[in-house]
Amino acid sequence: MTGKITSVVLLGLAGVLLAAGEALACPICFGGDPDSDLARGMNWAVFTLLGLTGGVLTGFVGFIFHLIKRSRQALGQPEGDRFNG
């Protein structure tokens, strides 16, 4: 088992070292044109991912509040009461 883990780690390290030039950063980070199509596309991608992540997290929090409300209804507690521990 240890030999298998060692070979996987060495293979991953070799891949990182051989592809180090491509993995450094995008051209924008090296002083490229911030008004280029690449930069605009990157900005839209970042904002889209932020929006999707925020939407999913908001839905998750709303679902948790829904479960809390339904459990209070099932226990017969009024809406304004807090949990007692």
C-alpha cells in the first residue's frame, strides 16, 4: 500500500514539475491587456460562478429555515417561540 501511495505522489510531482510553465498564471496576471476578450470572459466566468454559488447557498439556508418552521409546527410550538435547548 505504501509503495502505491509513493508512486502516485511521485507521478503527481513529476506532472507538476513538467507542466510548471503552463500552470503559473493566466496572461492577464503577467501584464496583459485588461480590456481584451480574454479578460472580459474571465470576469464573466468569475461573476457567474459567484452568482451560482450564492444562489445555491441561499437556497440551502432557505431550506434549513423551512425545516425549522415545519419541525416547530409538528411539535406544536407557536411561531415566535425559541428552542429550549
